[in-house]
Amino acid sequence: MGNYITEARVDKERLWGYPYNELRFWTRVWDDAMKRLQSFRRYEQSPILKLAFKRYKDLLLTDLSSALEIRQRAEENIARLVEELPEWRDWAKFVPAVGAQLFGRLIGYIGNPAARIYPSCLARHCGVAPNPKTGRIEKPQAGQVRPYNPKAKATLYLIITQSLKLYSRSPNLYAEIYATYKERYAQLHPDWTKMHTHLAAIIKAANFFVTHLWEVSRKAQGLPTVEIYPIEHLGHKTKIPPEMAVHPRKCNSTVLTAIRDVEQLLKEEEDQKVLETVSQIVEKMKQHTI
């Protein structure tokens, strides 16, 4: 497969239909423009190249302004196309800290989320699901094609980081998931560094986001859904629905309904760790609806 990720259980005909193919194009255009802009910054900041850069800066200004114009045009088209996505109109638009540009670029990297048959397929493509053989998050290996899309993973990292930064103004589910799992990992793995704990909690929140995105996308496109792996194979009873991720104050009734549904599932949950973790998240979200 060369430099391409080998994937199974993907509906290739559905993966890059309109408007997903258009978002893919403009996301690549945006990437190329950003590379050009970043190269200018490196020239300007390099002690070795700084003097030479000043000498030829006037000659390069045309390329710089061209890169800025292309980036702006790409962002305008991404914003326009995002409005046509059912995943955006039905859900992501109402999730705090999820902007149209970040969301549009994520879709530009992964294609139609509903094209993957299982949510775990999409999560693994984004690099936020453990390898089924090792049980660990996959990492780049020297001389091997990455088993995930690094740009999708980086964009997911930005989305979750944004939700943490805006938490004080816009309380949200993914920031609560991050905080809950960060505390849990710190207790379970005292040998982990703070950065290790932080990144593990980021990946957990990103996994929830991708799973929610998959479910919303499949339902919006009239496709069947399946239960998440812990319910399907591990006997768990509880899951956090995507409706619980929308703004707890602006979409108060939607979040409260989702919370009541989760509380009913918690009554049947037998796994004590799941019960404690989800209950903690639910209680925090209930406070935000007041």
C-alpha cells in the first residue's frame, strides 16, 4: 500500500463523496499554505538564515502574500462546506469549543465518519484507540507506515485542548471526561509522569469524541449503528451518548434528557469502576445545567 494506511471495514464508495471530497481538497490546500507560511517563520527565526532572509525578503513577499491569500480562501471554503455536513448541523455545531475550522479539517482528514463500519475503526484511524492485539495506543515505528492518520490525531488533540482552554466560559463534557480520567490515571499509575497522565486523558476524551461523531454521522445518514466495544463484548451496561456533549446551558433540555437516560443505565451497571467514573461525570454535567 506504499504510504497509505491499510484499513478494513470501510465503505470506500461512501468515504469521499460530496461534500467530504471537497473538504479533503481544501484541507490539503490549507495544509500546503501553512507549510509555506511556517517556512517563512523558520527563515526569519534561524540565526544562520536570518541575515540572508532579510536580504531577499522583498523578493519573497509576493510568495508570502500569496500563501496568506490561499490560506484565507481555503478557510472560507472549509467554513462553507462544513455547513453542509449533517454531523455539524445536527450535533458538532452545538458542542462547546468545537469550531467550524477545526471540525472541517478533521473531516477533511478522515472523510465521511459513517463510512467506517464500527466506531473502533474510526477511532483507530485517528490514533486514539488501542491496538486490539497489544491493548496499547499505537505509536510511530521507524521504517514503517503509521497505522493511523497523524493529522487527524493532531486535530483531535487541538479540539480537546480547546475544550480545556474554554472550560471556564463554556463547561463541556469532554473537559469533564479529561479531568475525571486524569485523576483516575494518576491514582492507578503513580509511576506515570504528569505529561503521560495528561496525554492519556486527552486520548481518552478524544476517543469519546470520535465515537460520538461516528454515532451521530451514522444516524444522520440513515445507517445502522452498533454498540461500543465495552457493551458489546465486556458486558458493560452504560455509555455516554453524544447528546450529553452539547452545550449544557444553551441545550439544557437535551443534556438533561441524556443524563436521565444514563442514570437509568447506571442502575444496571455491574462494573464498579465504570459505575464510579460515569457517575462522577454525570454529576459534574448536572451541575452545569443549573
